[in-house]
Amino acid sequence: MRLQSIPQFSRGLRHLALAAGLALHPLAATAQTVTVPTSSNQPGVIRWWHGAIFVGGLSALMLLDEPTRRLTQDNRSETANDAAAGFRHFGQPEVYGTITLGLLGTGLISGNSNITRAGGRLAATLAMAGATSTLTKLTFGRPRPSQSFDADGYVPFSGQEAMPSGHTTMAFALATSLADDIHRTWASVGLYTVATGVAWSRINDNKHWLTDVAAGAVLGITSAKLVNGRWRIFNLRPPSFLVGPGQATVAWRFSF
């Protein structure tokens, strides 16, 4: 079994740095002050047993990791590879970075606070998703299917980085954040379909196990829901963004 190198982990950190930097883009110095409000709906509270259900479900799904890999690789084709290459971009900086900067830039230049808020929420969502994904990869140290046929070959802090799928995490974070702001069925169906395509592409490319992409999807969705205030955990309230001339700040607070 071949271990991932430190440079590969550094690549994940670069993606994280890009996502975090979106909220501090220089365009912030040219526009109005905007504070992103908490969702007006009563947030759902994540309890300990929700986590237990997730862990239990993920553990059961691990039984399908190796069969799914064999099935996918045995039926892999050039057409599938081409489709996977197209979907994969949705989970990469050239897409989620461009969309986020586009929202922030459009909102700040036009003075439209709703667009600015959407961009701020998306930037915070991607930063949270990227940070959590990177730390989880480091902690679990799971080998990719291209490195080992053993789906259970976890070696914590080894540099192996299969769990969770970073592409899938960012794709679902992006899809959920945009879907919750757009509030249109067609948009939600389209965004989640593309995000699911990203998850499939990682399995097709033999980069991740089934449970890697499942964990990434849950992580991305949860990050977006926490940032936009629809879910809450450990009394952590949604972030507030203050964007004005010469400044851009993000504030998190706990309630007791």
C-alpha cells in the first residue's frame, strides 16, 4: 500500500486557503457595509444521536465500498471518463471560486445587499467545508482505492487522504448554499444533480470509496446549513459578515 505524500496534503491546504480568502476579496473595499442576518426560520438543532445515526449508516454503507469499486471499474468506459471529467470541475476552485467571487463582486459593485449576503454565506460555507474536510482527511488517513484494495486500511496522520472526498464536500457545500438562497425547485434539482455527478466521478476515477463521497456530501450539506442558520450545533450561531470600505470581517458567536 502506497502512502500519500505531504505535498498532496498541502494541495488540500491551498484549496482551503482559497476558499477562506474569498470572504476577504479586495472588492470588499469598494462597497457598502452588510451584516448577514440569521435565518428567520427556527433552526433545526443537531443532537448527539444525529451523529450516531450518521456514523451507524456510514458503517453499514462500508459493506458496499469494495463491491461498488469492482462494479464501477469493471464497467468503466471512455464515455464515463469524459462525463466524470466534466462533473469534476464543479468541485474544484475554478468553479466554486469563480461563482463566489462573482456573487461578491456583483453584490458589492451593484450595491445589492441580497447578492452580497449570498456571496458571503457561500464564502463562509466553503471555508468551513474545506477546513473540516482537510482535518478529517488528516485524522482518518484512509487509502484511496487506487492505492489499496483494502477499504479498511486506515492509518491516522499517514498522509493518506481518501476520507472524505474533498471534491464532493465542496460540490455539495456549493449546491446547498446556492439552492437555499435561490429557493426554486428547478435550481435545487439541477444543483444537487451536478453535485451527485461530482460524487460519482470520484468513484469512477477510482479516487474514492463510496463512503468517502457519502461522508463528503453530508459534510458539505451540513456546512451550508450551519452557515445559513438552518441548522445549529453546540449553540454555535450563524456567522455575521461585516463588509465595508477597507474591511471585511467574519464573526462567530456561541449562545449560552
